[in-house]
Amino acid sequence: MTIEYLKRGKDQAERSEDDAKTRAVVEQTLQDIEARGDAAVRALSERFDNYAPASFKLSQQEIDDLIAQLTDRELADIKFAQEQVRNFAQAQRDTMLDLEIETLPGVILGHKNIPVQSVGCYVPGGKFPMVASAHMSVATASVAGVPRIVACTPPFKGQPNPAVIAAMHLGGAHEIYVLGGIQAIGAMALGTETLDPVHMLVGPGNAFVAEAKRQLFGRVGIDLFAGPTETMVIADDTVDAELCATDLLGQAEHGYNSPCVLLTNSHKLATETMAEIERLLKILPTADTAAVSWEEYGEVIVCDTYDEMLTMADEIASEHVQVMTDRDDWFLAHMTCYGALFLGARTNVSNGDKVIGTNHTLPTKKAGRYTGGLWVGKFLKTHSYQRVLTDEAATMIGEYGSRLCMLEGFVGHAEQCNVRVRRYGGINVPYGQGARHREASD
């Protein structure tokens, strides 16, 4: 295998050092929130967002006033995007069926898909107001039938952002708080005097938000590890440097630590893309952010073959993977580790981020090896049940269960089976022993 790195980002040791610093800050902050509740949350909001309203929770009148600030066109665009997300989420929900089956005569097994009862949706918005994130979490939870949806977003330039609040409200949020960062995640998960805790946290965020969710997992559920955005462009010489550079920088502007990788089998495309990125950084309004991500986290990898590109892509397991080659369907058929695929030059990651209908909350930091992204199914819990209808079934299953429990040494377990065998089958099984095996002729 011949793989050449024309550009590397920070090595793993440096990235791990950054992660360790983040972990320490988050741990201390969550402890403060748990100990002091609203007082800690208010102090953190004042410190990081310079925002300290009488109440972080918006009233219905405040929500209505904020929505009224939007133009008809802005409101229509939000509703259009939300409709696409809802439609796809509903189509996904329709594939998730309750089940009941008679597996043996008189033995009924089944499962029910039950919504999580309360969800906290985090919508980033400190640097950019992430309107679309409200569709992805709030609207999708609504389609799943979650009965209590709490939504938090930080203030934008010192005030609630009207577009984000509109998207939260139209998406179906029952409670809306203007609260960001670790303090929002901690308040929703741990609860405070004025905010009842939720059962599950969802939504993307910066490194601190992602780490807070990680540390709180277990006390609450989380959707997935969704940290700083990542993007990979897999390209060959069927496309040009402008497309590749634009797609890389389009995600690099998210933050100062957003990995962006070009994976190609064309040395010419690789060098031209690097040059095009330098050109675009001179004119991109968000270059101050994108340039740091590209310098510290950008990579350009040249492979000899498509098979090598596939192997590298699955190893990196990027959140967003833009595929622009002469064999896009081959990558779709064979890739196994990623967040979401964007196939062909006609589509792009921004479509998925904002409007096309797939969910943009996706796994990062190689989590695509074991989970997909946020979808309606994440808000549903599949719970099984069983029912035994006949004496004959209770006896037959009980006999097997009795012997299998004794095989493991669980005498008390065996007696749960034995009492049914005695009661419903009229068979004498001595206390503390397994049921005797009976041949069909017995």
C-alpha cells in the first residue's frame, strides 16, 4: 500500500492533550452545576455569554415577539427545511413496527417502540446561529412522539436569535431556554431549581458540549458523540480543485478544530486543491476560523488505488464524506465507517446540514465505527414483552428453563420455572432440583 501525506494536521499526541484539558474543565463545571444549581448556571452564562436575563426560559409572548422579527421569506425557508426533515423522519419512523409473534404454540413474544419520555435538545449558536440543528433534534423528536422536548441555545450577540427560536418552536419544543455550553448540557441533565432534568441529551456542539455529554452518559442517555465537525472529500480526476477546496473549507469554517481531509488518487488534484484553498482563504469572510482548522487539522492524502482510498476512508471514519469519483456507488456499497455520505458532485455537505432532509447530527472522532447519526429511532426505545397462554406451553418452557438454570447453578431461578411446571403441568419437581428430561414418548 502506497499512501502519501502531502499535508498533515496536529498529531494524535497534541490532539489528546487538547482533549485532556477539555475533560478537566468540563468535569469541574458539571460538579459546580450539580452542587449549586441555578446559581452556577447563571454565573456561567454571565461569564461566557455575558447574558443574565430574569429567566432563561422564554415565555410564549417572548417566543411570539422573536418570531415576528423574521421576514415572510425567512419563515417560509425555515418551514420548508423543517418539512423535509419531518418527511424523512416520518418515513424512517414508518419502518419501525411493533411486533408480536407466536414463536411456539401458546408462547407469545413481542416488542413495542416507546418514545423516550423527555429529551434535551442542544442547538449551537454562539458563533453561528445553527437554525438547522433545531430541525434535526426538536422536529425529529416530535415525529418520534417524545412528550417533553426541552430546547436550549446560547444567546447570539447577547440576545436570543429569532430564527433559531422560531425553528425550535415550530419544531415542537415544549420548553425553550436561552442557555449555552456546558451550563445548558449540565442543567438539562442534572436539573436545577427551575429546570427539571431530562432522560436524554441530543444535538451537536463544540468540544466542551461533546465532552459534557460524554461525562453525563449513564445518568442520562445521549444520541452519540457529536463533537467538532469533520469532513472528508474523496475525489479522483473526474472533478476539479475548486469543488474540492470549496467543500473542505465549507466545513472548516465551523470552528478552529474542525478536521478536513482530502483523500484522492490524483497527485495533480491534490496539489491544485491545496493551491485553491490558499486562494480561497484570501477572500473567504470566515477565513480567520477556516484557516486555523485547515492549518492545524487539514490533511491531504494521496493513494495509488481506489481500494487504498476505501481502506483509508474507513480508518479515518469521518463525520461527513463527500464522494466525487467515477465509482460513487462502489464507495456506497463498500464503505462501512462514516457519519453520512454525500454522493456525486451535484450534492454537498451543506445540503445535508441545512435542508435536504437527512439528519446532520452525526458521529465524530471515529464513532462512525459503531454508530450512525441521530434519527427518529434514537428517540425510541424498543421494549420486549412475553406472554404464555396455555398450561402446556408453561410446562414445556418451564422444564427447559429449569434445567438451564441448574446448569448455571441458579437454583432460585430454577424454582421460578419449577413452580409453573408443578402448578400447570402437574409434574412433581423436587424443590431445588432441575426438571427431569422427558422423551416425547414419556
